[in-house]
Amino acid sequence: MRLRIPAWSAKTEVKLNGKVLDGVAAGSYFTIERDWELGDIVEVKFDMPVVAHTLDHHVAFTRGPVLLARDSRFADGDLTEPFRHGIKDGQIMPTFAPVRTPSGVTYISAPGHTTGNCIVAVETDGLFYLIHGDLTYTDVALYENKLSVVYEDKAAARETLDRVRAFIQARPTVYLSTHCPEGYESLELKRVMKL
């Protein structure tokens, strides 16, 4: 069996009957030679990060083979925003696969705590409000870079926390934990989190 591994998938994983196979390379064919048996299972997992592409003050994003587009009917924000954040050509975006609504509310997948866990980000008046319940239970845990005590997938939870910390460090963010009184106080005072 020959599998075409796309050039855009830098970290493709191929498994045969649950065992990861070595030698998979982007932009090539991967061959599995064996005597096949009824019930053999081949699994392929493609690496599909969101990648920025810039040219002459324009920006586009791809996710694997898919070109992501902004729908101008939503009139949902400043088209120069990516450049203000210093996005470079070929940059892998450290975001969380957000889904943005026309009103400036973004729903962000935040894996690790529980299946389907999300964070809500709201951008208004130059501030980002990050609303969550279970990434960290307290602001102190965020300052100390500590995971919540409850998680289904520790590695995914750690990656999500690292990305949230990077988000906060790159943008003026009011961090609103729903598990502690600091969330209410931070909202009332528009207190920007400093890490």
C-alpha cells in the first residue's frame, strides 16, 4: 500500500493495527509492504495547523489544503489586524481554532480539561476579555503556570494553557475565571492580566 503524504502535513502519523510506523515524510509516498490479513487497520492522522501567508500587505490563512476566507458580508473587524500583531509569512498560528461571530465574540476550542471544552473571547475597545471556567481555577494558578486539578488529557491541557498564556502576553487581556472572585473584580475594573 502506498500512501501519498501531502507536503502541507509536516507531522503525519501512520499507524498499522495501533502501532505508529516510522519513516513518514511530508511531500512523499509512504509504503507499507506486508502480507495483509483480514482485520488489518491503517490509520492516518494529518498535521493541519493554521498557517499565515502574506504578500504585499495582504494575508491569507490555510489549514492543510483548505484556504480560509473572511466573509466580507459580516464586516467583522479591521483587515489590518494580522499585521498589527506581527504575523509573518509561513508562521504557524498559535491560536486555538477560533470561531468568530460578527459581534466580536470568539469561541475557542480548549482541549484537555474535558471533551468540547471552550473559552470565550470578546474583543471590545482595544481589550480582549477571556472567559473560561476550567483551564485554571484561580488567577494564582495562571500566574504560577499550573494546570487545573481536573483534566482528561494532561498533554492537551498543558498545550492549551501555554497557548492561553501566549495569547495573554501578546494582547491586552482581562482574564475572567468563573471559579474565583477575581473574575468579577477583573471585569468590573477592566484589570489587564500581566504575566
